[in-house]
Amino acid sequence: MKQNIFECHGTCSKFINYEIDDEGRVHNVKFMGGCPGNTVGVATLVEGMPAAEVISRLKGIRCAAKPTSCPDQLAQALEREL
């Protein structure tokens, strides 16, 4: 699996590291910055999940008045890869 890095925009997290296996499943998600409880929780929940499902569940989630969120940024990162 190839390690991917996505630069976040509009969130407290600055980068997301993640891997997608040959079957399109998400692994080893690590947010750099952000609220540890939330980002570790999201990373744990999506472990082994198909990337397309992660995208459909997380895309468009907002953080307060911000137009995006850490989960939304992960969805955008995965969309870029697919």
C-alpha cells in the first residue's frame, strides 16, 4: 500500500496521512492537528472500510460555521485518489 498525504484546507487539521489497498479499502488514517478525540475516532471508524463508503458517509459534513470539517477533508482526499 502506498502512503498518501492530503493537505487540509479550512480545518484545524493540516494534513491527513492514509492508505488505500488494492481492494479500495482505507487504512492507517492519521490526522495531523485537529481535535485528537474526534480525529482518532474518525480514523478508527473508517479503518478497513471501502473508500467509496467513507466518501458517501463523510462528504459534506461541516464543523460549526466552517464550510468543511476534518471528516469532509478525508472524504475529499479519498475522492482525489479514486
